[in-house]
Amino acid sequence: MMSQATRTRDLAAVMGLEVHVQLETESKIFCGCSTDSADADPNTHTCPVCLGLPGALPVVNEQAVEMAVMVGKALDAEIPEQTRFHRKNYYYPDLPKNFQITQYDNPICQDGSLELSVSGARRVIGIERAHLEEDPGSLKHEGGSIERAEYTKVDYNRAGMPLMEIVTRPDFRSPEEVRAFLAKLEEVLEYLGVFDAERDGSLRVDANISLVATSETDDGTIDAETLASANRTEVKNISSHKGAEKALAYEITRQRNAIQRGRAIEQETRHWDEDRGVTVSMRSKETQKDYRYFREADIPPLRVASWKDEIEIPELPDARRERFRAEYGVGEETASKLTSTKRIADFYESLADTFDPDFVATWVADLLLGELNYRDMTLSSVDREAFVRLLELVWTDEITEKNAEEIVLRTMLDENLTPEEIVEREGLGKTDDDVVASAVENAIENNPEAVEDYHAGEDGALNYLVGQVMAATGGSADPQTVNELLEEQLI
């Protein structure tokens, strides 16, 4: 008889995503309220339409529709001849009119795909649909998490924000694939200019997960009937790539453990508690019939299929990555770093017109981005003119690369000083050749054992002598020059 542990090893995870993206329009999707409410007092960016007051009529934001078509083009999706809005009926405190205006059986984008790389392997994730809808308000749980809060406040500033919900096919088999997909999708959306990753709450993920027999997924696909018969859980309120990976890894483990103990998997909706790193049961899983969809009578059908040919989209990440490799001669890994966001790609390309592209690639992809990642900062924190001046100081040999990397760049980011201020304060100007030559002579004279070791072929001896010279010059000597002078003197 097969053990429970053996049976859990014969199960594969099947996952699909519902990704809610806030579109970067100036006003909400069905009214004229501003979307720039990040620092506004609660409930101040509202009107009768987004509050759902009687008699208020919605008007579709044309910019939101254009952005949806752009997303459809980027995902190689079909834009149908006619699309329309529906009412999704349910009660929740953040939904003031007790229904959400969304799209049901006529979404604006259908049957697309997105290709990505996971651990060097190419994967194509199917996009079942992408539709427009309004965001509900936001809830603030006071005194703890959703299950432990003393009370909850509602802010309707977010009600009516334009959302695009991108629904994938159940093509994911691991949390790592989900994280890679979200990163790639965010890249594409940011390049299109329809999405701001730095806006709080701009991307939220609901993930559906089922465990099925591994044999059912051997060819990478899964039969619809098999998937329908497997109880699935929906994990809601995931707000980051890393959070999605962690939430799904936890949920896979939770379900495997439950099956191993002989428990049935309930079809339910669960909340991802980021602080505790666990999923928490919220309610039984709704089905489509629970929402009682019906057509939104106040908004006529949209016929925008021709917009797909009329609306142009910019160069997307994959195309720009390949162009950087061909035009600037950078490697695949460097090109990937330089095109990870449109802002970084634009930043690099503007500098590559002034300096040697290889030189700039090293400074941006390896040094600058590395320091920003370490500090959890973004490129928006960098003063471009100050960074250009730093590159000029290095390029013209006014300071050493070592001091530029280890002192000037880091101090610029930490203290917001100019390169000149840092060089003057730290005394980092290039040391005169005569001073360097004198320091080399002193290092050789004062370290006879290291000289003997060098002549004996010990690798570390030369590095030791270089260190002595650098210490004597306060790190302002050029290491390459020091190496050359030492080798000349030690012949």
C-alpha cells in the first residue's frame, strides 16, 4: 500500500495568476477625480461617481482604454471587435455601491502570451485575458493584521482607480516561475509607460494553486477536467515578486502536509500575511455565479479593435536588450541589467553617447546598481549630473577608480554630496608621480622579506608591496601605475 508521504511526492503544483495593475492615468477610470492621492488625506479624492451615490453616471476614461490596448499589443493578445463592461455584485466595506464595474465575458484583451527565462530555460506563459475594471477603496486594519485588528478604517481615495487585471493560464509549476513572470511583466508594463512600480500598491497578485497527480502534467499542460476536479485555493493580497514566491512556497508545503496527514484540501480563499509568512483562511472560494454578473447599462459597448493598428508601442525590454548587445557590444548579463527598467536603460544610453560604452556599462550595471541594491534604493535617488561628474573624474584620471568606487560613489549615495565635495574632504586627488615613485622605493627598501618572496615566485608578495604604497599615498595612487613601477624596480 502506498504511503501518504509517497503520494505527496507524486503531486505537482499547478498555478495561475490574477495580476491587478494600476494604470498610470491622470484621473480615475469612470470619473474625473485625480489619481495622485498618495499623500492626500483619506476620502478627499472622491466624488459622487466613485462613491456610488444615487444618480451618478460613469464615463469611461479614454486614456485607460488606450493603455489597455497597448498592453494587449505587448502581450500579443487579440483585441475583439466589441468589448463591454459588467457589474460584479458583492458586498464588502471598501465597495461603496456594492458592485464593481469590470469586464466579464467580453474582455478587451484575450489569448495572449509572455515569454520568460527561468534558470536558463525559456518558458511561454499563456495569458487567458486582460480586462479593465475599477479598484475598490482600501482598508486599514488598526491594531494588528486582518484577523487580529481592533477595528478597520476605510479610505475611498482608491475607489475608482483604473485597474487592468491580467489573468494567466494555469501554466506555472513552481514559485520561482511565478516570481520570474511577475518581474518580466512589470518590465514590459514599465516600458509601455502605463505603470509605475514605485507607486505603493501599484501591483497586487491573487494566485490560484492546486496539487494534482504529477502524471497529469508530464507534457507541461493539464487537462481542464482534471484541473476542475482538483480543489484549489486562492491566495490574495500579495504585493511583491518576492512575496508571491514565498506565499506559494508556503501554500504548496501547507497543502502537501495536509494531504500527508490524510486531510482534504478545502476550496477556499486565503490571505497572505506577509509579516508572519503564512496564509490564513478568509472564506470559502466564490464561483462566478456568486457574483451575479450582468451588463453595465450605463456604459455602451466599446469598439476599439482598430486601435491596435493605430496605437504605437515603444521598444520593449527583449528588443532593447538585443540592440544593446549588438550596438554597444555588452554581454548578455550586462545587457539584462542595463535594460531591467526603462529608466535604467535610458540612463545608460544617455551616458553611452558621452563616454566609452564599455566604461559606462561597468559603472552603471556593476557598480551603481550594486550599490543601489545594497541600500534598497532606486535610480531616482541618483543625481545624474553628479554621476556624470564622477565618471569624468575617473575618465580623466583625476581620481583613482578604487577611490571613485569605494569612497566617492558610496558617499554620494549615503550623504548626497557632490564628487568634488567628497574628493576635497577626503583628500582623494591623484598623487604626483614623484610622490608615487618615492613611495615605491620606500616600500622596496623597508620590506626586504617581501622582495625576497617576490623573487622566489610567491604570488602575494607583489600585492603586499602594492598595499604598502597605497597606504603611504592614502589610497590616491593609481594601482596599475604602482604595479608597473614595482615590477620595473624589482627586476
